[in-house]
Amino acid sequence: MSYKEVDPKSIKTPELHGLLLGAIAPRPIAFASTIDKEGKVNLSPFSFFNVFGANPPILIFSPARRGRDNTTKHSYENVKEVAEVVINIANYPMVEQMSLASTEYDKGINEFVKAGFTEAKSTKVKPPRVAESPVAFECKVNQIIETGEDGGAGNLVICEVIHIHLNKGILDENGKIDPFKLDPIGRLGGNWYSRSKNALFEVEKPLQKLGIGVDALPEEIRNSTILTGNDLGKLGNIEKIPDEEELNGISIPDRYQKNKKDSNELHLLAHQLLEENKLMEAWKVLMKG
């Protein structure tokens, strides 16, 4: 592979900003509602955001300093005056309105009104929540960490969740959040967003078992020019290489039945099976041909 080398100090902040946001993606979005000491409401989205703990439940978002003129954002000013915030989760049905709320209106202009959202009274904090949001986290602000004084510097708002609102419509039959019903969005660089609902896939977590690892795969499999890194990861996430008795009980769909014994052909068949998450079928192709 060929790489372009970049020293962050050698390029201008806007270029570095674009590089970071283009590469670190998709990012979850904190649709933050805040209030100032006079009771004026602000609503704005921030993609410098994530969850950082469950005990206590901690969320952090960063209303960074503007790179062009080093000014600060109303959300940042508000949480310094009233140390409370509601972090609303935005999903696809509200993405255009959420984007409109990011407009840099003058201080005191209510983005709930401008973007057409409904203010809902919070339970434990002063800022209202977004009624249209599928999930809302009422938070107290524990700490604010300023990472710098120049344009582009972050302001980490460390929030502790003290109350949660869940729209029952996003829950499955077990009371857990269904990602398809939630329909979350993510932020990329420029004008780009992602919609998780259209691109969801599962990866089995290697927590309940000890996978053999890629290094324990047979050399011919490990050094295959056909099998991808994802393929090898799936094959290595098994507790032991299946034996003949286990593979005898595995049937391969007719469309994968081939007479050829060429290793590349077999590896291609295994790759196709692995893309359909047919792990044991792929092992049978690889081990028995």
C-alpha cells in the first residue's frame, strides 16, 4: 500500500478538520438542547460525541471553537451558565430538520421553532427535550474540559445521565432497542451522512468463547490470495477446527457444489459462503473440498 504522510502541524486547521471528519466516520450525533441563565433555549447537533461509561452513565460532546474566527457556540456558553443538557438522539425521519437546527442563528433564537420541533418538558433538568426524538438523555454537566484556546479547539462537556426517555416504538419484544426501528444516522465529512438501517450487519463478539485465531489456521488458508481479512477473522473466531465427523453433518447448498478441486476455486466458494455467514459450510469446503 502507498500512504500519504501528513504532519498535523504542517497544514491549516480547516484542512486538518476536513481530514479528521472525513476519516473518523460515521460519528453519532448529540442533538443537544440547552438553556441559558435567562431561560432562552438553544438546540444544536454535534458529531463530536459518544458514550464513555455506564456506571456512572457518562456522555461527552464537544461544541468546539469555530475554526474561522475562534468564537464559541451558544450550547457551550449555555452549559457554563446552566450545567444541564438534554442529549436527544436524532434518527433518519428528523435528519433534515436537525440539519436546519445547525444554522448559526443569533443568540436567543429558538431552534426548536426554526426547525419545527416540539419542546417537551424534561423530568429532572431545565432544558426541554425534543418530543420527536426516539431517545432523550437528561444530563447534568459534571465537568467541562477546554482542550485549547485557538480556533478548532475542543470543549469537552462531560455529562452524567440522570433520566432517560425511550419511545416505546423503537423497542423489540424483549424491551431492547431495535436498531431497525431506531433508524439512527451518523455524520461523515462534508455534507455526507449515513443511515444505519440500510447498512446493518452483525459481527459475532468473541467474548463467550476463545477463538483459535488467524495464526492457527492451516497455512494454505492463512496465505490464501482469495480469502479476505474478514474471511480469515470469521474462520479464526472458532474454538477449534471442525473434525471430519462434524463436517459430515453439514450440507452445502446445491449452487455451491463444484467438481473442481483447484484450491482457488474452493477458496472462492468458501468466500461466498462466509459472506452469507455460513461458517461451517465454508469450513467443509476448505477442509474436504
